[in-house]
Amino acid sequence: MIAPVFVAPGKIIAALNIAAPENRVPEERISELGDMVAQAAHRISAALGFRSPAANEVAS
């Protein structure tokens, strides 16, 4: 579970990661933890001034 941290103009400056022994993380939690890592990386990137190109798209 790893997610990049971006700054404008889309340069990767860091990565967030969670690591644990396989026997300590139930299989059903892996997806949830991956989503949490991605959300945290997104929030950090936004705080550093990065705007995702998808954020500029208009939903139809």
C-alpha cells in the first residue's frame, strides 16, 4: 500500500506507505487501508498546492 505525494506541476516529492506482517492485517482490511493511504497522500498533495487535473473536469 503506497501512494505518491505531489507538488505543482505534478512532480512526485514523497510517498506514503503502510507495511505490516501479513499475519497482522486481515485480508478484508487491505483495500480499506490502501484507500486511507491514497486519501492521506491526496490531502498532503493538496496542502502543498497540487491540483489534480481530474479536479478541473466538469461532471456530466
